Amino acid sequence: MIEITDLRKSYEIGPVLKGINFTVNDGDIISVIGGSGCGKSTFIRCINMLEKPSGGKIVLDGEEISKPGYDLSKISHKIGMVFQSFNLFNHMTVLENIMLPQINTLKVSRQEAYDKAMTLLHLVNLAPKAYSYPSELSGGQKQRIAIARTLAMDPEVILFDEPTSALDPTMVNEVKSVIKNLTKTGKTMIIVTHDMDFARSISSKVLYMDEGIIYEQGTPEEIFENPKKEKTRQFIHRLKVLDMTIDSRDFDFYGANTTIEEYCQKNQIPYTKAYHLQSVFEELCLGILLPEPGELYINFNIEYYQSNGDLKMTVVYGGEKFDIHDTANKLSLSIIEGFVSSMEYNYADTDFGNRLTMIIK
């Protein structure tokens, strides 16, 4: 078990980890996700003390490994790490790369180290490469050797730092397959990854990091299907959001339309969808909502889901209950209906209780 309390890490440029509290239980398969620069790699490098924390505590099996004077060599017997850059010795054969740490750290005999190395090479389907040098291997093969070398130390916990990010796309699956097989061994694993499908398929728990903290955590189903927090939702769906509010009938329509056009171009939204979006905005705004009497307030929230290409517009507006299906402007309504695949209206008895949600074709 690993208990992490108020873990902090700062560099000269500023704080990277801002107080992480988390417990890793034996057998957990944890994926750590989040945007670039959020502290994912620093987090797991602190766990095995490759990075010295600036504050907080890390307790491994009852021992505080982050305290001053702790014998860090003891950590390598319990925690192994697979790096994205492989870290193999190029002047040694594959077999020697796996044998050497066993001999130097575990103090086993050369025969025992050889036997274990060959067993692990069979496990990662690379036994025929035992006497090859790293320069003779593909990126995927090098990463599988790096995994075998880590397993040779028989760690209780394995940390993976973006294990597939340095690989050609054609080689990613072979490494993912090896890691998936390892999940069946009962090893505790913490995996920093940018591959959402991979994280979802192998994890017992997912951590979403943002701005140096664990912003949200849960099961894969909770994080990927029903995230509770807005930033998590935006990250999972790779949401690109545009928010505009109209509170005057003298607003700059052409300026607003230009803002929508620039948003579509910036996020590479297909031309047809962009045209439909602008048309729906124009008909809804000028043709239906602005002519309604009373104080004006309309909020447009546009979300583009890069993960599946959906383009959603949510419109919240004030006044009395008004479903646009009841509009007298049937032409504008017909145009809108032709450009959306779904349209849902809801009303709540609040100041701005009208809500219209549409998926743009």
C-alpha cells in the first residue's frame, strides 16, 4: 500500500504538484490522465523518489520513504519504473540488459539471472532477440524489453510513464498488449497515459489531474461516462467551448457571427456543420427569440466534441415559458429543424428558466 499525503513539488519556475492526497491499494490498476504540464509524470517520479518532493509524505508499506535519510536503494526492491524513453544500455545485449540489475541489486547468481531473463523474454514474446542489441530493435520491442527488465526485479508496484508515447503508431498495440496481460498478475500498477481508450480498458481507478492536483478520481465508468466536474468532462470529450451572452437588442450580430466563424475555423469544424451552426444561430436569434417581448437575456453555449465530432448548442434565455416550437415564425423554425439532428426544450421556474439543447448536423 502507498499512502500519499499533501504531496508537493516545486521548481524555480513555480509549483508543479500542489498538495496531492491519495492511497494506492495492493492490486490497484490506476491510470493517470490529464493535459500536458499538469504534473502527471512528476507525480509518479515522486512516488519512487526519482524526484524529491518539496513537501508532504509518501508512505510505502508502513515506511515513510520521503523522510530525510531514508535508504532510497530499498525502494528499487519494491517499486519498478518503465520510462517512455526505454533507458536501455546500448552496448549490452537484450539478455545482459535484463540480467545486470538482478546481479547488481538483487545479488543473484548469473545462472538465476539468466533463467529469469529468458522466462521474461518469452513472456514479452522476444526470446529470439536475447542476443540482439537495442539498436537492432524497433521502438515497440525496446519498450517490451524495458518492461521485462522491470519485471526481473519482481517489484510490488510498477510505474509506467507514458509507455507508448515515443512509439510509432504501428508499434503501440504490441506494448499495450503486454501491459494488459500484466494486469492479470495481481501487480499494483500506476500508468501515466494519454490514451483514453487504453486507460478505460485496463484500469480499476482513473485519476484526472489538472493544475497540479487530482481534480477528479473514480472508476473508468465514472470518469469516462459520467464525470462530475466540468474540466474533466471537457478533457474527456476534448471539448472546445464557445460561450456568448446577448443582453441587448442592439447587440452586434455580425460581430457575434464572426466569432462563431472563427471558433469553427480554429477547431477545424467541418464546413457543413459550421454553416448549419451559423444558420441556426441566425434564425434562432433574429427570427425567433429577439422579437419576443420583455427583458432580453440569451446565453449561447457551443461545444464541439473532438472525440466523436458532435456539435452541441445549448441556449438559455429569460422571460416567460417559451418553447420555440410555439413560435409564429414557422419558416425560421423549419430551417432550424432541418439543420439539427435533435432538439430538446426544458423549463424551470427561475429567472432564466428556458433551456434549449440542439445537436447540429
